[in-house]
Amino acid sequence: MKKSISIIFFTFCSFLSFSQIDLESVLEGGTEDAQLLMKGYLKPFAAGFGNGINGGWYTTAKAHKLLGIDVAVIANAAFVPKTDETFTFTNSDYANIKLDANPNDPTASAQLPSLFGSQSLDDRPLLEFSSTDGKISTSALPGSGLKEAIGYNVVPSAMVQLGVGLFKNTDVKVRFVPQQSEPEFEFSTFGIGVMHDLKQWVPFINKLPFDVSAFAGWNNIKSKAFLDANNNPTQAVEFNTKTTMFQILASKKLAIFTLFGGVGTTSYETDVNMLGNYETDSQTFTDPVSLNYSGSSVRANLGLSIKLLFLNISADYAIQEYNTLSVRAGFTIR
């Protein structure tokens, strides 16, 4: 379990590494400008993670028998839409950061690469940063180049989950990782989901040749990455996400295969905070960036699972704000 957590978190650290950005220049423009710029730059990671971790909750709409259990490891990949590979920068929105090509034109605007944008220099307009002492520097926002490397922009996430069958054809699913603390990061998560069979209550539904259930799920992930654990342990990026999901599920078992899917809604709220003291040429900034992201969308997914004795392997694809592929492997009893 701990190995899985490390993979999740080090992926998070690599994506959110502020060492890729000329942070001193960004902060010299003032915290208001810095927050607005970082809000657009980091959006794909916050939205992708928030959409992705709602994947893999279930592989069937049929509840366990009493005290039946399943244990699974779930990996998700949320695909960043092309529209979020860039964000719009307009001079008039900023006080001290301007487009280097035409800094004096308040109407000038350009598409800048987000965290998942292109690494090509041709696609990255230069920005002009003005500090309080009149000093001017230029820099470009770096893209991850992930799409150029593997062909896709994806935000990964992973979960370990336990499911237990209770009374009245009800399953409770728990995602729990206690606080994990390392020199480079801290991480903990808790999630709970409830799936309840509907066929037992609605007369016309109980005649259907497949299983039908309702599902509600909630996740809470708290994490922190220390930017310079050895020299400045106070500098960190805090990343906290809460999600909810509601769906009506259906599934049909065919021998060792189960076709499953659902339709409903998903939502997330993510906070990204830059903590600690950051010194520039002119001043020191304390906790300079605090961002909040939220979103919701209709969610529909379709998947297939295969059960070999107690082993259950599945994959499903969800259409939502950030479409997500989920792969799951685990053991099911009863």
C-alpha cells in the first residue's frame, strides 16, 4: 500500500514542481498577479485529479452477500482536454506582469501553456515581470511536454479500497490511508461509498434481467510536498481535494464476465496552497499563493470485469469534464 501511495505522491510532486517556474519573477509582480497566473497554469492538474479519483468505485451493480468482501487497487488516468492545455493571458488583468511582445497594450492577449502545455519555445510567448523597485525580467511558462512524450496529457491517481456487504443488499466501500510522512511529502486519504440495490423496492424494476443499484461516494485527500526539505523545510505545496459522486448503476453478469455502467453526477473541490517564506530581491513573501478550484459535471461510464475464482480484474471509461480511464485489480469473496 505504501508503495502505491509513494507512486501517487511523487507523480504529484513532479507535476507541481515550482522549480520549473521562475518563481522569483512571478512573486516580484505581487501576490495578486502571482495567484491569477498560477490559477490558470495549474488548473488541469486540479481538475484532472478531482475527476480522476472518483473512478473505480465499483465493478458491478450487484451487492455482496452479508459480510462478503472485496479488496482492490485502482489506477485512474484523467485525460486533459485540448482546451485546457493553454489558458488566456490578457494584459489588463495584471498589474505587473505583461506580454513581452506588447506590454503597453492593455487589450493584448495570448494563449499561454498550462502545466500540461507544449514545451516548444515557439508556442510559449514571453512574459515581462516588473518588480516594485522597477526591475524588469522576462520568462516563459514551461509546459510539461507529457503529450509530446507519450501522446496524451493525463493526470494519474490511485486508490486502495475495501468493500463489505451488509444487510438489505447494501455495500459499504472504504478508501483509507493513514497519515504517511516522509522528508519529501505527507499524505492521507479517506473515502466512503454506499451502494444499495434498487430492484428489491421497485416492483417493475425487479423484473429486469440485470442488476440495478444506486451509489453515492465521497473522497477526502490531504497532501503536502516539501519543495526543499533539506535547506528550507517550511516551503511546501499543500494540495487537498474533496469529491462527491452520485450514480444509478446497472450490470449484467455473463459467465465470468460482467458488463457494468452508470450515469449520474460528479463534483470536486481542490485547494492548492503555497506555504512558507520566499525571499526575492526586494522582499519576503509568506504563504504567497492560495488557490481554489471546483467543478461538477454529468458522468456516464461503461466497463467490463472478469472474475477468475477470487481474482477480479476490470476496466471502465467515464465520460465527464475530464474523461477518465480506470483499471482495477483485486479479490472478491461472496
